[in-house]
Amino acid sequence: MCGNQLHKLIKALGVKSSLFTGLMGILALLTLGGCSLSGAVKGALTDGTPSQTFDLVLERDLIKRSRRLGTQIVVQIPAAVKALAGDNILVKPSPTQVTYYGDAVWSDRLPKLLQARLVEALQVSGRFRAVSDGSDRISGDITLSTTIEAFQVDVEGERATANIMIFAKLIHVASGKVYASRSFKVSVPSSSRVVGDGVDALNDGMNQVLQSLTRWVVRRGQLRMGS
């Protein structure tokens, strides 16, 4: 049953004003995705257990291989605000409103997933002697520090757009100084507001960002280390 039909039914039942207000609040949440998001809210209406788990997948063919250098790089886990630090898939119906797809989660916390894909992309580039996430005690010549500033599906009417923005810094380990920084931003239209389409758009956007970010790290790493 769609939002408009529910609204009419509630009114027809003659629900008291206080209860009506509460029900309409619930209705507003359910209609974030409208009927087109039936798959996104289904789990939230049952036992609250997510029925869909999604991963971020690197398109390895997008990463250009380069001549190997002797440098080592450590990729820190990205920083993120609370809304982006968990495994929920963020949906924003307005710039100030935060909500999530009701029955879907990432396969791990978003910062951990992005760290893994960053490590993978830099490894695929072939540029560095070693690429580490810091868990193996490898000491790096360069540290890549990133902040997830946006990683969500923005909804406006019937339109949905995946927006991703990551701010990156390169730190020269020996001196402890940041020697390069840049923001990477991309927007990818989603074919619908359904969770699967939103995740596909986020995956496309992530790959575009990682392609640019990897190319930048390779270039700046080369310049800094004098190779």
C-alpha cells in the first residue's frame, strides 16, 4: 500500500488527532522511498534484521598499472562522522535529514570497507613496494590519510543521486608533514530509489573516486620520493 493510500485510510478511520500525528510521523519515514523503496523498508517492518548485505567492489581494470618504486605506503582507516562510521547505508531526503535504507547494510563498517578498497587499488597500481593497512606493522615512507565527507544517496522527489566526497592527505613519514592534499568528489545518478540501484550508483561513484585518487597518490608519491 502506497503512502497516499495509507494517508486516506488513516483519515477514513477517524483516528484521534494525537494518534494521527504519530502515525503520520511513521508514515513519513516509510514513504522516504515510497512504493519504489518497498525492498528498502521491508526488513524494518519485520524483526529489524537486515535482509540484504552489500559490498563495495573495486573495478580493477580501471586502475592503470605503473612502474614499481621502492617506496612503501600505509593506508589509514578513513575518518568519518557517526552517520557514516557504521554499516548502515545512508540516505538523505534533505541536506539536514539523516536516515538509512531500512533492511540493508554494508558488509562491514564503511570506513573499513573503503580502507580495504584503497589498499586494493594501490596494490593493483603496481607502483609501491608494499601497501599496508597498518595491521601488519609495516613501516611506510608515505601515509595516506583520508576523511569520508559524503557517501550517501540523496533523494529529491523521484530522483536519487549517489554523492561521494573524500578528502585525502599524503604524509611524509620521516618528517611527519603533510605535503599534498586534495578533495575528490563525484555524483552518479541512480536509476531508482530502490536500495540495489542506490548501491550500484555508490559503487560506480566509489570506483571513479578511487581511480582519480590512486592516480594522484601515484603521481604525488613519485614526486615526493624523488623517483
